[in-house]
Amino acid sequence: MGSIVELIAKKRDGEALSNDEVARVIQDFTSGAMTDYQMTALLMAIFFRGMTDGETVALTNAMLHSGEVLDLSRIDGKKVDKHSTGGVGDKVSICLAPLVAACGVRVPMISGRGLGHTGGTLDKLEAIPGFSVNLSTSDFERIVRDVGTSMIGQTATLAPADKRIYALRDVSATVESIPLIVASILSKKLAEGIDALVLDVKVGRGAFMKSIENARALATALVRVGTAAGKKVVALLTDMGAPLGRTIGNANETREAIEVLHGKGPEDLIHCTLKLGAEMLVLGDGATSLQDAETKLRTAISSGRGIETMAKLIAAHGGDARVAEDPSRLEMAANVTNVTATSDGFVTEIDALELGLSGVLLGAGRSRADQKVDHAVGIDLLVDRGQRVARGDLLCKVITRNGDAPIDRIRSAFRIGESNIERSPLVLERIA
Amino acid sequence: MGSIVELIAKKRDGEALSNDEVARVIQDFTSGAMTDYQMTALLMAIFFRGMTDGETVALTNAMLHSGEVLDLSRIDGKKVDKHSTGGVGDKVSICLAPLVAACGVRVPMISGRGLGHTGGTLDKLEAIPGFSVNLSTSDFERIVRDVGTSMIGQTATLAPADKRIYALRDVSATVESIPLIVASILSKKLAEGIDALVLDVKVGRGAFMKSIENARALATALVRVGTAAGKKVVALLTDMGAPLGRTIGNANETREAIEVLHGKGPEDLIHCTLKLGAEMLVLGDGATSLQDAETKLRTAISSGRGIETMAKLIAAHGGDARVAEDPSRLEMAANVTNVTATSDGFVTEIDALELGLSGVLLGAGRSRADQKVDHAVGIDLLVDRGQRVARGDLLCKVITRNGDAPIDRIRSAFRIGESNIERSPLVLERIA
């Protein structure tokens, strides 16, 4: 096998690396024999030349085995996770994981933090007083066994090569590469010890993938490579033109997710949760069909088993479980600014990207990974796409500590037209 | 202007960077605000996307101004340098610089060291006892003024950005990019304070550019960009299929170069020296035509002014000037192994690459930049291409400390065929 420089040159010249060569790259990078500046050169070569499915599987496996791989085989039943490529208002994991667990399928979930306009499940969970997302993998395993689901952050021991490579991609303009995205997502998820994975690939202005074609290409690659790596994988492409649900922030998003488990909450969030959950139940042998699965999920809501599981999850993570019964206990800041319509008409668009970026300005999100977020601020939407409004009607409430908010920017995210639009379905495609 | 990541993405996506953006990259890289791993990602993007002439001029200027730029305007007359892209047996600079200086054109020359199969002028000069190539730029300037030529290594203060970028390219598989090669060569050469530059772009197995098309593309880019940067530039494409001259090593190569100044030496080396020197004299206003220039150079040899200048150059650099009169004073190792022909026929090929790599194995060259070379070992060729040999005839002598030499490899570099070949001319093309 050639030197690392020769392997970079091989990829640069459009040849596929062998499994052994890919493994060598990740081993040498992990040991320090391959430097960061060699890795970014290789990443840029991969950006231009792509990778075959075989190379992407090899890269996924190599990054997966750069650290600890959880073995959940001691826990009975199938373990199934869901991964979202990130959006605005996407609090699905928080209601989905307990709901699926309540239906008997285990959900071991390693989640992320918000960055840029997209939020992160860990930040939202931390809005619950006492809730810790920094548990050891043995605590994680115990909670998955006892409660049915646990949600923690990526530890230093899980897929460490991915962690370092992701940090380099972020600062070297090599993020937007499908094989690199696929290997990054799958290596982390496979390290959880799952049997199957449901992917929520977001599409639209508020998503990483702006076009349906790019989203489809990513979803297809994820399903192909995940299947080749021996897992059952299904992907749904879902609309992220507008925020999901009616809240953007942290505490308010967690509140809304909990409301879903109480049989309330906005229609699109319920729909997204049920569709993803149904796929998880079927993959996890918890239902015989998607229809059967949806019925089981709805029953878990109406019977209260979903919210019971949520309460146990919170308690197991050291959080205040009373929040499950009464999500209004979550602290929200006191200053509320009303944003109103300046004309009559129909709400034709609610720009997820602009509202996500406004959330960052409010302090609910972060533009750099080392920033803290304020869990108690955010935006509560009061209208939906397609809704008729009159001048002066409330569009949203902006919750801040002191009233500082980019109100004009937030108002301009609501496009109001004379004629109504036809809303696209939330689930655009299913790829299996 | 965008962030460094945005500039990398811009180049990655095939857009040209503005002059200000290129300058910003080099400034941030020099200051440390742009990391090595960001630079290699950009270098790989440049490898794939190329650069416009405008970008390459901007990159050359930015790297040039990353350090000290010599001002030789206090020295009368034109200052002209020659740069070779590197080959095997290429000792031209050592006879060329004093010869051109003897004809009244100043030659300030920053040279390099050998790496891989190609030799370096600095290593060859250091075979002269006492000769120092590590002089300050003020000593360099003084010697150029007093002797007419000086030859030193790249100092820490001249084009430091190029030095760091070159080191990164070497280990990130981004060497073979014409705009990067052009900016690297020209930034160093322009830092010398020259008015004009003659380029010897080597072509063939022993050269960096193996094909005439690639060599022509590089030469054309060098001439275009150098001209756009305000210098007079001419390039010759010269054959590097076989070694230049009859020696490969250090002391033996310096001896051969000195012999040229004594009116001796092999025909191809004399020819190459005169052709390059003629271009330099014309660009430096030292001759009215190439023919006039060649006559002046021949006269400088026959009159002894060339070798006198060589003696002064050696003395000015602290070396033993008696070597100029008697190059056999240069130490060669005692162990000589004869390599003989194993069949009758014509020498159809003498593989420069194989002999260059064999030289590295002997210790005359280096495979890593931090290795030392042994000046006293090498290979002396005793046949030329096209020459008829009989089985048992001497092909070359291998000079070693202890007899250890890859004799079979060296022998196989000489291809002996039944019918003779037509030799290509040494100077293949002239690009101005």
C-alpha cells in the first residue's frame, strides 16, 4: 500500500480506494501519523471525485471502529433510531423517542446541538431543569433497557474520527459532500448499537438540502450505504420550507413536543412524528404494517403510555419529571413582543431559514459551536401557512429577556399574498 | 469579503478569486489566521479548478510580498536569472552564472537543493571546500555587485509564504498544479530583484514534466504570468530523457561544470549553457541578438574571463578558489565500480530517472528534505546515446565510499539495441 500522500493522489486522480486503504487513512489519522492538513486535502479530493458505495461503507466502518461501538445485544428486542438532517422547529425526537419506546421498540439516540439556523435536540432537552445529556455509555445502556429510550450527546469515545473530521470539514469548505455526510451520519448512528435506522431528510429553505434532487441523492445514498453496512434503513424526505410546529427556541419547543404526547400540539408535528414513528415500529418488529404502527402510536398517546415514558426518561436523566405532566413549568423569558400582519391576505410562506437565523440572534441558537444558548427565549408562531389574516392580526410572539429582537426581519419571514397557495405535503417521498 | 472558509468554497465552486481575496489568503496564512489544514483544502481546490492568469499573478505577488524583496537597483545594469525545473545531471547554473556575469550581465541566483531523483545546485556548490550558500541578503547583494553573480539558498526572509506552502504541497498531493508551480517559482525569483528570467523547463523521464504537452503548458504559463508581473521572461523546453552531461552526483558535477569554463566538457552541457546564456544576455542588454550573445559567451570561455569569474565567485563565498583552476582537487570517494555492457549494440537510451534514483541510493541525493548528501559519491558516464558499444565495454563508473551500489539497476538504465536511434535535439522549443 502506498504512503498517505500516494493515497491522497490516488483519490485526487479519480481512483477508488480499497477497503484496506480507507481503513489505513482513518487509522493513521486517529494515531496522528496522518496530519489534519493531509486530511483536508483528501476531503477536498473526495468533494471533487466522490466515493463509490463500497468506499463509503469502508469509510463508515473505519470511522465507526475508531472508537467504542456499543453492544446493546444484551437488551431484548430491536433497537431503532431516527436521525434528522436538521431543520427549524424540529423537536420531533423529543416526542418520537418516548412514543416509540412506549410501543415496545428500544430507541437508543445520540443527538446533536444546534448550529447556525438549525436547532439541536440536546439544547432543547437541557431546557428541562436538571436534565443531563452527558451520561456515560453504561448509563445510556441502562436507561435504554429500563425506560426504553435514552438521549445523550456524542461522547469522546463514540466515533472519535468522525468528530475530528467533522470539525475539519466545517472550516475547510468540505461539508457538502454526500459520501462524507453519509459516512459521518452512519458511523455515529452505527456506534449506538442499533439494528435499524429511520432518516428524516429535510428539504427546503430551512434545511441543509435546499432542493428535492439533492435531498433525494443524499437519502438514496444513506439508504444504500446503511443497507450495505448491514442495517435496515428507511428515509423520508420531509418539507422544511416552513418551521415544523409552532415554536422555534428550546423550552418552547420541548413544551410543544410534550404537548404532542398529551394528544395536543400542531398537526404537522403530530403528522411527522407518526410517519417517522410508524417506520421505526415496522423496522423494529413492533408492528406488522405502517397502518398498524400508526394505530399503535396513536393508542400510546391516548392511553398515556407515551407521556409516562417521557416522565421516566426525564427522571432517568436527572430532570424534573413534573415537566412531563405540566410543560408550562419550563421557564420562558418574561418579555413578549407581538409581531402583527401589515396587510390583509393569505400567509403564503413562513421562511424557516430567516426565522432560524432570527432565533440565533435572539440567543436561542448559536453561530459558533462554543457558544451557549438561552433556553428561555424564542418565537411562538400564531399562524400557519394557508391561513387568512387581516392587517393587525398576530403573526407570532417573540420571547426575549429584554425586548431586543430583529422584529422587522421576523415579520418579513411571513409572506402575505392576495391569493392562497396549495401546501405541499409534509412527507414528500419515502426511500427504502 | 467573505471568511477564509467562504473563499475556499468560492474557489472550490470554480469562481476566480479577486486580487484582494488572494492577498487576504496569503496575509491570513502568514499571520496564522488561516490554518495549514485550510490551506491544503484550498490548494486541492486550486488543483481541481485551476487559476486564471490574473489569480496566478495575484498569488505570485502576494507570496513575493510575504517577505523581503531585494532591491538591486543600486547595482548598475540588468539583473537576469535562470531557473530550471530540475533534472538529472543538471549542473548548468554552476557554469552559466559566472559565464553570463563575465559578459557583463548580473546574475543574482537563489538556488535549491536536490530532492528525489533531481539534484540541486546548492548541494553541488557545497562540494567545493569552504563554499557557503547561506549568506545574508546583504552579502548576496555585495557579491552580485562585485563579482557579477552570487548563488545562495532561499533565506527565511525571502517569500516565506512560498516556503511554507511548498512544504504543505509536498505532503498533500498538490504539487502537480500549474498555477501553484508558476506562483512558487516566480515569487522566489521575483524576490531576488531581477529584471528578466530565463526558464529551462525540462521534459522527459528525468524531469518533473514527463510529456512535451505538460512542459509546454507550464512554460507558457510561466512566460505569461511572469510577463504580466512586469518581467521579461523566455522559456526553453529542453530534453531530460537522459542525464545532462556525463556526471551524476555533486563534486563530479561541479568538476564537469568547471571544465566547461575551461573550454572542455561534454557537448550537450556546453550547448545547454550557451543556449540559456544567450537568452540571458539578450534579455539583460548584454547582446543584440542570440547569435551575437553566443559569440560573446564563447569568447568569455576562450579568453578565460569565465573561469576567472568562477574563481572570484568561489572566493567571495569563502570557498577554495584553487578548485576553479584545478577541479580535480574536489574530493571523490576512493571506491570505483565499473559497469559494463552485457551485449553488443547501440546505446539507445540512458534512463535519467533510474540513474537519478540510483544516485539517491548511493547517498548523492536525498529522498527526504532533512537528509544530508555525500558530495564525494556519484556516477560518471562513459558513453553517450547513439554510441556503439561491444559486450564488456565500460558504460559508467560508480563512485562509492565502500562499494555498496545498485549495480544491476544502474546497468539496466542503459538500453542497448541492435539499431541506432535518432537523437532528439536538446532544445525542443522556445517560448517567449
